[in-house]
Amino acid sequence: MTTLVFGHKSPDSDSTGSPIIWAWYLNEIKGGNAEAVLLGEPNAEAAFMLARWELPKPRIISDVEEGQACIIVDTNNPAELPEGICKADILEIIDHHKLVGGLETVGPINITIRPLACTATIMIDLMGKDAARMPDWVKGAALTCILSDTLEFRSPTTTDRDRAIARSLASDLGMDISDYAAEMFKAKSDVSSFSDAELIRMDSKEYQVGGNKFRVSVLETTSPDMVLSRKSSLMKAMETVQKEDGVDQVLLFVIDILNEEATLLVPNDFVKEVAAKSFNSIATGDTLALPGIMSRKKQIIPSLSN
């Protein structure tokens, strides 16, 4: 049976690239039979990565069959995985997020969760000496994943290991990190072809905070004005997404990569109250600037209160 390797829903660069990287390792180094798949359309930056390194877009699946062998990467949260995941045969989890719980497995499995900024970094460490056998397209995917998850080392999640691996990959590829990151972020920042609802769901995750379920969305961009010019329609779409997805509130943070700050859209008094309790900041209008806020995982989610 083919082992499916996949990350979370609304796949970003890491959840698109890491399945490709690990499937290559399993097939070419371990002699296995693995296929990288996605749980949705890749975002703009991930699509850029696929095109830049001439990688075929992995097959998109909506669920997994009972007994299907699979490896989960870049998440361990059942809410971000197929509905039938606990009936599948989960063989391994490779992740860099906190342990959420809720997954049930057929038997004991290998789990690697490390406090690094990127799943691709963990994978290269797990490969050991075999990482030297990676072809350029695998190295390119890994470099993209790391630069994306660290926002070119600006994110507070960045570790020395992430930096070292990224610099080694860039050296092997003969690439300038700043130049390549600028290409990536330019692709990520072009949101003109996406609807408001698509933007909200593009990089979003559900979290239970107190008695409320939030969809926390982030839009990382070097052109925040392009996103904020759509503020009114985005706030209307937030209401629609809230109802369609069955959450109590959508929180949308526009991350300005270059100026290293987030802008939170504040469509109602509830969000204003959440912002005040979470970030000790009072919104006087329909947006709230949060200097220094760059990471959903390390800064936004741990601060959320209601």
C-alpha cells in the first residue's frame, strides 16, 4: 500500500513542501512507496515554490480511507486533518507545533516534535548524512519552507538550527537568501486573484479559547496596504466565514513582514474586547496595530484571551 504523506488543511509552504521532502526520502533513501498529497489548494507562496523548483502539484485529497497508511507532517491537530484520520493507519508524525491531543492510532507510532521553526528543518536533521543526497529540487523546497516559516529569520520562532540549515541549503544551491526570500514574499503578497473568503481561509487555523472557538487567520505580506484596502469587504466576509465554518469569531491579522508588525481587523465590540484582554491594546477604530507581533504560534495564540 502507498503511504500518504500530508500536512494540514489550507496548506502553506511548509505543509506543501514537507510532504514532498519526506516522500522523496522514503522513496529514494528508504526504498518505500510514499506519495505526497495535499488537503487543499496550496497558497500563493507554496504555488510559487512548486513553479520555481518545477515540482508537480501533489494530488489533493479530502479524506482518508479506513486503514490507509499515512504520515502526518506540520501538524498534530485533528481539527486540521481529514475527518477519517483516526481510522487511518497513522505511522508517524513529524511536527514543530505544541501537542494538541485527540488523535487515535492503530498502534505505537514514531512521533518527532521539536521546538524548531519549520518541519523541513526537523526532516533534514532526521535524515542525518542522507540529507547530502538531496537533489536541488528537494533542497529548494526545504529552503522555501524554512524561509517561509521564519519570515526570513524575522519570526520569534526562528532558531539557530533553522538559520544554519537554511544557509547551508542556500550555499549548496548558489542562492542569495535575501534575494530569494524577496521573490517568495512578492509571490505571497499578490492577493489580487483571491476572493475575500479565500484570503481569510488561506492561512487559518481553528483554536478553542475559553468557551469560544476562533478561526485565527494571518496574511503575511510585504504590501499590507494591498490587503487593508479591502478592509470593508474582508470584514463582511469574516461574518460569512464565521457562519459557514461554525466558529464564534474570525480573527484576521495582517502581518507586515518588512516592518515587523501585525494589524488586527476589528469589526465589532467582541474583537475589540478580545484585543484589549489579549494584547493590552485598545482599538479606537476598525484596525489595531500590534508592533512586534509576527507569529501566530508563538505570539498570537498564547496571548489570546476572552
